[in-house]
Amino acid sequence: MSTDEKMLTVADVVLDVQNHTVARGKKQLKLNRKEFTLLEYLMRNAGMLLTRQMILEHVWDTNADPFTNTVEVHIRFLRRKLDEGFKRKLIQTVHGYGYKFE
């Protein structure tokens, strides 16, 4: 993983924090604001197990409803955009715990 203030790179995903662009390989991805923020959080913590609660607190806020399924829904949308056309799936589910980006 490579990180600096402006660019994050994990595997073949490049996220440009400053310009709000994301590419996987040669494919440009169109993400909404929440998907972009979620991907940035996952990439900044690549390889680490992130719980639903951690994601809710960092991507949403501390007032987010802990009983909502918004994390799962956004992960599903992000996976669809990120993995479409690629063999390797980057967001791993750790059942009963959370998610890993690797």
C-alpha cells in the first residue's frame, strides 16, 4: 500500500483524494460522495479488520443509527462498482466481525 496526502494506492486501485477520482486498473469509477468516503477509509486502513461500528463512526458519524443496514448497503454498492469486470475481489467480509480491504 502506498499513501500520501493526495493519493492512495492499494492493489490496482488509485484514489485521488484531492480531485475525488478513483480508478481500478485503467477503468475510471464513478462513486457518490459516501462511496468515495467509505473507499478512502477502507484504503487508509487496508489489511485491517474494520467493524461495522468503526465504519459507522468514521464514514457517517457518532450519531448514526447502529441498527441500520446502511454499511452493508454501501459496501454492496461499492463492491459492485469496484469489482465489476475484475477477477480479484478487494473488499472481504469477515463474518461476524466486519470488513477488510486487501
